Amino acid sequence: MPAKILDGREIALKLGEHIQKEVVHLKQRFGQPLCLASLFIGENPATKLYITAQQKVASQMGIEFQLCHFPKNVTQKEILKLVDQLNKAPEVTGMILHFPLPEQIRRSEILRRVSPLKDVDGLTPENAGQVLLGHVRIGSCTAQAVMELIHATKINLRGKEAVIVGHSELVGKPVGLMLLEQLATVTTCHIATDERGILADHVRRAEILVVAVGKPGLIKGEWIRPGAVVIDVGISRVDGKVVGDVEYEKGEQRAGFITPVPGGVGPLTVMMLMRNVVKAYKFQRVKEA
């Protein structure tokens, strides 16, 4: 029996209705619009698509959008100057810095400079540390999207075997911590796991499988445990077609739940960003979210 499809668009639509109402209420209460500043360096095509989606959804939610686009040769000093300006600008609710960054830009220094109250991607040391302590104040948009999709299955995570493939700061690490908080038994795999030839062994045990690598077809369909929840965060273009990290057709026949690519994690990630903008707005004004 084919897996049930975890439709990120459908979940995002329902969440968006609530966010839209909250935006209207907040603007009426405080008389100040919500505004997202999106910092983009270079010309990465995938980032351009993400920014286009942000702009579209922000408009639908009633959130103002400010694009800060720099050429690839921008200096660290110029980016830090902009971050300082955005931190001080009362009209800007939050900012998101897009990756990858050119070699001359030191990511850690910039993230330390961003105000935690305006960090709407959950990557400043303070916000990332909150996840470690079990309290997601403003967390990674993609990681929160993954958890929303898992919760949509209504499966009790307590004691479940969860396997994460990929250990990035944006997805793998925060998702692992969030799953631990739900008392899942978490294994994190990465490039060294694959190098040892034991990736398939770990994947076969997974009742909850989250894959976020960006390598098409990395996870073979026959590795999927029957009935597993499969969340595919990877997105690549192969022969003009957008695909994920999991062999979808074969995986769909074995999984209990599976996300499509596109249409799974992506649409929900954008909506999590809008939710984080709302949270940031409330933190800045009423210290609650």
C-alpha cells in the first residue's frame, strides 16, 4: 500500500490563515507594520527561488518585505554595517541571512552581530542555544517545518527510532535536538557514516527518517523501513526535474508517510519564516511569543 503523502502546501495553507489573522491583530494593536529583511549575496538560483517565495507569501500575510541584495564581492565590513542598521531600524521586525556565503564573508561573525530578537532563522548563538535547552524560542525555519510535518502524522515519538541524515546547523542538528526533546531515540548520520558503508544499516532501522543532504537519490527506496515516516528536505535539479535525496517512487511503496519533492518541506519552511517574524514582533513589543 503506497505511503500517505505529507502535503506541505496544505499544512502551510492552514497555518497561513492563522498567521494572517495574527498579523492583522498585531498591526491594529501596535500601529506598526511587520517587516522582513532578506539578505542575499551573489546569484545562487536556489536562493533566488526561496526569496521569490518569501516575497509572495509575505505579501499574502500582510508582512512588508525588504530585499538587501549584494554582489558576490561584497566585504565583511559592508555586511556588518547593514546588520547594525537593521538591528537599529524600528520598522524592521526581523532579518534572514541566506547561504551559501562567498569565501570572504565570515558567517559566525555576522550571526553574532544579529540581534537575537530580530533573528528569524534561529541561527544566532542565543536562539540556537535555546533549542539545546529544550525551548525553541525562534528556531530554524526548515527544522520547524520538518517537525510540523512529523507532528501531522500524529505518531507518538516517545521511544521511536529516529535517523537523521545530514548534520547541518540549519536542519540536522536542530531537528535532532527537537526529536530528543520528544524522547525519540536519535541517530545522526553524515558523510563519514556513508564513507564507512553503514548508512543503509542505520536507515533500515529508522521509524522516523529525516534526510537533508542535497544529494539526489542518496537514500535507496529499498532501505526504507516498512511504515516509516520519511521527511525529504533535499532538493536538486536532475535533467530538468526537481528531486529529493530519497528515491521517491520506491520509497513511497514502503513508507507509511512521505513528503513529496517539491511540495513537502519547502512551502512549510516559508510559512515557518512568516511565523517567526510574528514571534519576533511580539517579543520586541510584549516579550511573549
